[in-house]
Amino acid sequence: MASSATLPTLHFSPKPSTDSSIGRSETCNLFLRFRNHDLVSRRSFSVSFDSLGLNRSGTPVLKFDRIRSKISASSAQVMEQSPRKTDSRVPTIVDVDLGDRSYPIYIGSGLLEEHDLLQRHVHGKRVLVVTNTTVAPLYLDKVINALTSGNPNVSVESVILPDGEKYKDMDTLMKVFDKAIESRLDRRCTFVALGGGVIGDMCGFAAAAFLRGVNFIQIPTTVMAQVDSSVGGKTGINHRLGKNLIGAFYQPQCVLIDTETLNTLPERELASGLAEVVKYGLIRDPEFFDWQEKNMQALLARDPSALAYAIKRSCENKAEVVSLDEKEGGLRATLNLGHTFGHAIETGFGYGQWLHGEAVAAGTVMAVDMSHRLGWIDDSIVKRVYNILQLAKLPTTPPEIMTTEMFKSYMAVDKKVADGLLRLILLKGPLGNCVFTGEYDRNALDETLRAFCKS
């Protein structure tokens, strides 16, 4: 139903809100309790009544109809040092709970050698592996072997795409469809995404569209994909006017994360992925942020235990959010902290000039700066964000080519715009608290843009 009313602000925090500006008549508090208290802390979020529906009696009904989270992996306590090493071939399993579309995330070292993990999720006899020119020489043969070893009835085709964000477009996507149609694949086939976020997004979108939907599996090989993009079913391609504007929500059968694939990841790609790890700490998991500050050097040094813990904890956070809000009605939008600014950088600077995580890092600093200008966070959070991103060797300012007008132009077509109003994810309150809102002083946005742009 169309409405000219102001769009709601959603407040998300790991504890009951103490914001006195939220009146009883304007909001309701929803507290989520989980049986495994060692795994997930109690969480709450406040939702304005504008985001509620009404039943026939006029009683508010929360639009989120699934208030639960099922995460089967036990989470280690936050420690000064990385968790102890365990048997590398026994995967940690994190479940994404979406009813009959639920699926596991397998996390561990050497999992591509555990052939049953993949084969149990292939339901037909035909598989199409989608990968790129960088990953194929490293892991394509290993994946084909994992799919076919002891399983002679399965035949595997592959399509190797050019590598890079600038190829995440319709022309490249058509190469996947060409191969699938030429190979006479049917509705019982399975697509396998082998690569980073670009490959995962394109393969997932192709699977969603081919024959109106076929099964697919994610095998992410970058930190960015392992901690974020492979989980949750967001798929799609870019348009020249904006990033990820064409796509679908389409969940995989499973996500298989073999942490050994990070051994071949370039340093720049490794650092890029850590921007998404930092995000989880800022918006909802302050203890995880504390751990990151103590262990960033270990992550950059590719310490296996530190990486495994960061991936697992990130996946737990992502799985919990997706289970509660699969199609980004509100809560899931908070995972886009820094992304509205970051996507503008990627589009304006040119896809592939900066890696996604590099743009998100600079965008996160801008979002935090704006939050501070609004008086919603204190100086200490601003400093901690700046310091941890510098420690991770990530950009903290946008490229000089970006102007205030470029930012405004590209942000105007962001997916979070509703009824012409730009909604942003901003920090508010103690570390681990954020809001998804269109209610903010536009002068603060202008001041932030002027502070980071020369013109």
C-alpha cells in the first residue's frame, strides 16, 4: 500500500534499547532468546510500528514471521589468542535455518578431499562447474574429482569465465547459459560456483534463472566470499548505472568452505575480505570486534586457527541474520554497513578498480563519520574503526576521483532507496548497535561527503 508517511527506523542491538528518543507509542521491542547461550548472545531489536502490519482486529503484527535461529556450530569464547587447532578434516557445520530450504555451511581445512560432502548435495547426474581463469588452474580438477570419485554416474561440464568485477555483467552471464543449453542440462542438474564473490553471484543468478531454477552449490575461494557473499542467497550482476541491481534471492544446497584455498589468495584479496569481518563486529558482535583488534596481525599472516575462527564466527552471524530476515525486510539490511557509500565508489571509479572490500572499508569510515556527526556514537568508536581498518591495510578514504555529486548520483539508485528516500545503515549507541533509517539530518550526510571529497 503506497504511503507518503516517513519510512521507519529499525534499531538493532545486542541488548534492550536504552535510547530515550524511542517512545513507547512508536516502537515495540522484540527480544530473541536462544537455547544455546554459549553460542549466541541474547539479542533484541526495536521496530517502529510503521514496519508492522495490522490483522483484521487492528492488532499490530510483526512482518518478520520467522523469529528463530538455528546455528549448529558451537562458538568458541572470545580469547586473547586464536582457538586451539582441531582435526582439520572434521568440518564445523553452521546451519542456515530457512525451513525446507535450510542448508549447511561446511567449514574446515582440506574439505575438497572429503568427496561425500559435495556428492550428498548433487541430486541429479549432471553438474556444471562455473569458475574463472584464475581459480580453474588451481582447483577445477580437484572439484571435478570430488564430484566424480566413486560416483561414475555423474558427468561434469565446466565453464571458465574471465576474472574480475568488470565481467559481472549480462554478456558474461550468457556464457553460463550457453554452456548449460549446449550441454543439454535438465532441471535435475546442479550448478557449482567455484571462486570468489563474482563467480558465486553470477552462478547463483544463472541457477535461479536456468529452466526457472536448478540446484546450486557454493564453493567460495576468497575470504570475502567465505565470510559473506556465499551465504544467504543473494545473487546477481551489475549494471553500468549501479552495482548488483539485477538479481534474485536464491539459496544454495550447501556452502563448502575449504580454508586451504586461502593459501593461494593474493594479499590484497585477503585484506579486502577482512572488511566484511570487521562489519559483523561493528553492527552486532562487539566481542568479535574486540577479538579482531587483538588478532588482526594473525589474520593477515594467514594463521589457520585465526582464519578458521573468523570465518566461523562471521558465518554464524550471517546465518542468524538470514534465518530471521531472508529477503532484507529490515534486519538483513544492516549487513550493508558502509555498502551504500562503497557501491557508489565501485560504480563511479569503475568496476574492478577497487576490490569490493576496499570500497566497503572506505564506505564504512564514511558511515561511521556520519554517525558521529549526528551525535549517535562517541569518538572512541570512530578511532577504533579507523585504526582496525588501517591495521588491515584497507583504504580509509575514497579515491580522489569521487566527488560529492558522484556519490549522490550513484547513491540515489541504491537498492535501499524507498519512495525516493535514501536509507542508510548507521551506528548508534555503544559498539554493536546500529540503525537502518531514512530519518537523519541531511546536513550530516552533506558534511561527511564534503569532508571526504575535494569537490
